[in-house]
Amino acid sequence: MKLHLKNIALLSAVLGASLACAGSVRTQPASPAPDNGTFDVEQLFAGTCGFCHSSGGRAAGKGPQLMNSPRDDDFLRDRIKNGKEGAMPGFAGAFTDEQIDQMVKYIRALKPREG
């Protein structure tokens, strides 16, 4: 019985520590993407945006198709930075203005994939 109680106490301590760590991670702001010339917009888009904007933004998914978007650059910048409640998170804390500008340029340069 003593061994059982010790195991329960140990598991409770581990669970408590895990929850404390998870809570602190959740409340930390997003870290900015590196601004050292290695910012790969296409790779970033595939990993961050591709879940909702299919085929690298070329097709609709959970989010709209971005290729040939009728929205102006200011709208796209604002949506990337601030998101849309209930639809898209904002990335102002994760990326610099220059990186967001690169994302807008990427969206504007999208062309259908060959093949």
C-alpha cells in the first residue's frame, strides 16, 4: 500500500510539473522568425499557412485561394499581421514587417503549378 501511495504521489508531482510547464509555454509570445537572410517564404508558407491555404496558396482549402487574390496588398498585410477572429490567427508577434512584406510578394507571385 505504501508503494502504491508513493507512485500516486510521484505521478501527481510529475503531472503538476508538466502542467506548469505547458501553461508557461502557452502564455509566452511567439518568437520572431530569424531575420538573418535565411527566411524561406515558400517553406514558411507551406509549414505555417499551407494547412488552410492549399497548394502553397494556389487553391482554396479551409482558407481562401490566395493566387490572383482581388484583395490589395494593404489588406493582405493587415490580415497576416492581425488575422481574422474565428478564421485565421494573427502573426504580428511572429514575423517582422519586412517578412510579412515578403509573404505578400510571395502571394502576388503565385502562378499555377505545371503538371
